[in-house]
Amino acid sequence: MDSTGPAHVPPTPDLSAALDRLWVRFLPEIEQRVALLESAAAAAAGGTLTPPQQQQARAAAHKLAGVLASFGLATATSPARETEHLYARDTAPGPEHASRLAAFAAELRSLIAGRKPSAPEAC
């Protein structure tokens, strides 16, 4: 018995194809969460962000941070977490944070749009 522990096993083509099918299935929900972040950033810019919008944006950013990493978009974790932290404050982000929030949402949208399936037959 090998005492060094399990070796890293690269994902099989079947696993990659399954992830790609899940990506297609959940993409509308993922895009809806980004749209929510864009809407909240616009409300922050206008100084009209409501507490429910702030909580929805925080939750959306939190969910995006986890799910995007699961789909191989680890670089999306940082802007999603930064967005989550800005919305997690006791006071709503205002116009002074709006450009950062909008930039994070745009970065997430770009990363999502750039995700390529790992297997051509996945979709």
C-alpha cells in the first residue's frame, strides 16, 4: 500500500463534458446574478440602493464566487468576493463605490462570456 496518499488525477473527458452540460444548464441563472450586480451598481451610483437590493447583491456575489470557481473560473473569485464585501457593509455602498462595483460586474460578465467548453461534444 502506498503511504504517500492519492495521486492527483486529471479530470476525465466524461467529467469535463458533464461540467460543460451543467454550465449550459446553469448559465441563465449565473447571468441573472451578474445582471443583479449590474443593477445594484447602477442603484449605488444613483444613491438609490435599497437594503433588499444590497442583500440580494451580496448573496448573488457570494454564490458567484463559489459557483464560478467550480466551473474553472477561479479568476472570478476575487472580483466576486470584493463585490460581496462591499455589499456586506452595514451601510449601503454609495456613488463613491459605484464605479468599482460596476467594474467588478463587468469583469465577471467578461469572464463568464469567455468560458469555453472543454469538450466539443459537451453541448
